[in-house]
Amino acid sequence: TGKRRQITKITGIACTPPTPDEKGKRATPSGKGAKSALDFVRRWREELVAAESNDDNSAASVNAKDETVVEFVERYISSLNVEPGTSQGYRFLLKHIDLLNMPIADLTAKDVEQWKLDMAADGIGDHMRNKSFNLLKYACNWGAATDMIEKNPCAYVKAPPRPKHEPNPLDPSDLPRLLQLLQSVKTAKPEFACMALLALNTGMRRGELCALRFGDIDGYADGSFVGCVHVNRVIAARDGGTYVKNYPKNGNRRKIDINDNMRAILKERRRALDGATGDLASAYVFARPTTPTAYPSPDYMTKTWNMFASMNALVGVEGSKLRFHDLRDTFATHALVNGIPAVTVASILGHENANTTMKHYAHFIPSNNRDSMQKMGEILS
């Protein structure tokens, strides 16, 4: 048959059809070619293993001879199975690693220590120094594990301290003013105002809001918006532009129950796109009515917010200007302070677990130690 001829052509092994019996009613399978087929598969596997071994040996010899530190780290980045935006961020750090102008085979712990001092002397911030060091350390781990280098010189060096970023939520007393200000700009900038309001009510990230489509929201078809908002994707950065990544940060798709505030915002956005052409399910919630299937630019939203916050002197509890991301912190801290369990808040925010949520926001929760001890005394009395 055609299928057997194709197998024979690909493998070079004769594929013998079943042999019919004398009456032509039943076919007896033929074992001819079975041993040849097994031998072929065995040889094919051995060739693949040998080729892979040769590639590894070749790579190791290149590194051991004259590959520079930057070239080595660049090759490590290319080997990673990560998002384009992530690898782009790693390559941005290469300009700091370039201060180590030497072969990777000659790199010592003393060189790494001096490199840390050189980065500080060049005015490179704590955060960038920490990220650059960790990238070099991971690359050297990879090299040592694959025998490209003898050992990881970074293993004997302490990483530069990473500055802790404190959440900067809006003070509860300023919340009514913010809501009033957002309502006042709805006429001029409806997409921006509604996005900020939804961020405040859900803790969704900027890229998640820009990627939100009506098809992700229960009840969008009839306009009831009863059910959940499904966070399925995010707008991410790549090569100086943006693209739709079909899963949010950490790969954790999640759903957020729609409350009355959210429902009012979503209904308003649906009315704004009523006259738009095309399928409503594929329309972006915060798109302009003239281009409903074009997602809004995250950078534009950030610039608009920064201008809005500066003009209205919006400041968080840490004393710095309120960023768009601080709306997420505002949602989280207000939720925890008002008694919503950390597990629930973690689920809404898309954190991996409640420990992550508590690590960021625990110090905002008032201590109930006195009340708790009083309650335990009543139970045990």
C-alpha cells in the first residue's frame, strides 16, 4: 500500500504486507523486516546520542579556550526558554557584565569582587548590580553543570544587596478625592479613567487591563456582567514594542468575581463600544471605539497616569508620587485591612500563594494581638 511504500522510502526497511491465506479471507501478519526495523531504530538512537555528545564537547571546548565573559553569558541567555521580553531584559544587563573584560576560563572570585566595586564606582544602582550579579551567577552555574567551566567563581561571593521596594498605596483618607478626580476626567479620557477605576477595584496589573477583552467577562453578551472577569493574557514588551502574551504573569490565569462597582464600569465600556463594528467578544475593553480590536498601549496609559498624578499631587503613604501600579497596592492593602483573608487576596492578585501577599503587605495590617489574647482568655476561663 502507499503507507508501506512511504515507510520503506523513509527508513530503507522493507515493510512487508500481511500474507493472505489460501482462501483469501484472513491475513497472517508477516514478521519480515521486524529485526531490521529494530536495528534501524537502535542505530538512529545511537547516532542522536553521539551527535548530542559531540555538540556538548564542542561547546565546552569553545568556552574553555577563549570565550569572553560577555560572550559566555550571551550564549547562556540564548539557551534559555524564556519570553522575548525576559531575554531582552537579560541582554540589557550585559553592558554591566562587560566590565569583566576577560576570558570566562580565567574568571576568579577575586575578579567578581572587584567587579562589584567597579559597578558601584560607576554609579550603577543597587537593583541593577544585584540583577547583573545574579545573571552572571546563573550563567556560571550552567557552565559548571555542563563542564564548560571548572567551577562557579560567583559561588564564593556575596550578592550585592537588593533594595527592598516598599508598597506605596494611597492613604484611605485620600481615596474619595482620587475617585472624584477620576470621575471628572471621564469625559476627556474615558478609557484611561475606567481602566484606573477597574485597577483600583480589582488589583489587576496594567498589562492585564490592556489585554482584557469582552469575551473574557461573564455576561458581556447581554450586558448583565454577572459572574467573573477571567484574567487570561497580558500585554508584554518585546524588541522595543509590545505583543499579546496568552497567559498572565507567573502563568497563573485567574478569575475575579464582579462586584457592583466593576459592573458599572464594564457596562459603561460596553455602551462606549456599542456602535463599533466587528465581534464584541474580541474587542478590547479599554480600546477606542474607532479601533475596538486594537489593544491600548500600556506605555501610553502609564504616561497619562503620571501626568494625571503630578497635576493632582497624588502621593502614596511612602511619600512618593502615586504610580499606576500603586493602585494594585491600594486594592491589596485596603482589602487586608478590612478583613479579607490573605488567601483570597492572593487569589485575586494572582500571587502564587498567600505567603507572597503577606510578605508584601503584612506590615499594613493592624495588630490585633490584644483583642486576640482577650478572646483566648474568655475561651479558657
